[in-house]
Amino acid sequence: MPDTVAVRVYLEDGHKDHPALPLDSRAWAAGERTLVKALRPVFREHLGLDRSCSFTQSYWIAGRSAG
């Protein structure tokens, strides 16, 4: 990730006494295609999440026009 790109990370710990908070982890990512593709194996291999616990969406491809 380039230093010029702002990144926000939100972490939430589930609490067993709160019925609305899931205790398992989930991940969501959206952005440029190459970056999003690089995150998918991180979610699976590093974080141990299966596909049902993560979502990724590419919105553009670097160097290509959207038209």
C-alpha cells in the first residue's frame, strides 16, 4: 500500500454476553483490482477465514479508463 493512501482499520472484539455480536472474524475489502486480489490469500491463509466469512470487491483497474 503506498504511503499516500489512507488506510483505516476497524477491529471489534465480540463479547459473549452480547447476543448481537458474532464471536467469529469477518473481513471486507474493496478497491483497486490488484490490491483486492492480493488480500484474498491473506484472508484465507493468514487469517484462516473461509470464503463465507470474507467479501472482496474490485472497483477499478489501475491504468485503465472506466469508460
